[in-house]
Amino acid sequence: MDDCIFCKILNKQIPSEFVYEDETCFAINDINPKAKKHILVIPKEHIKSLNEVKDFTLIKKMFEAITKINKQENITHFKTLINTGKDAGQVVEHLHIHILSD
């Protein structure tokens, strides 16, 4: 999507350091962290929200990535969060999972 910040980051139109990347998703540090560690796991395919997911294999792969990221970042205690819709706090209309850890 042309105006999506996550798509622009993926396409190198906006510089960002990836914490993790595989064939399905990538991860970056949140620019407005709500915890000591606040990482966003983002699918490479533009999907507006959890409501738009058709193949839940993607969600499985994202959670597999979370396990790898947590090992890489030495995160043992954490919360995951998926905001779905603006009223629920979704700021960027591109599916993403928050990893929050103190």
C-alpha cells in the first residue's frame, strides 16, 4: 500500500533497523515504546488488520518469529498484543504484533 509506513519501511523508503527478518515477516523497535523492550512484528504482506486474515498460517509464522526474536533479544517475560481497529488502538492499518517486556 502506497501510504503505509510499514510497507515503506519494508521497501526501504523509510530507513529503519530490522531486529529480525525472514520470508514472512520483519520486526522493528517501536518508535514510541510502551515498555523497556517494545518490538513490532509485521508481516511483509500488507494486511489491514487481524479481521482481514484469511490464512492463519501467517499468524503461526509470526508467533514462531516472536519465539526467535525473544531468544535473540534475551526476552523471557513478555506480553503480546494485537490491536484491531482504530477504536481498539490500532494506529497503523497494517497487521502487527507488539512484543512488550520490561
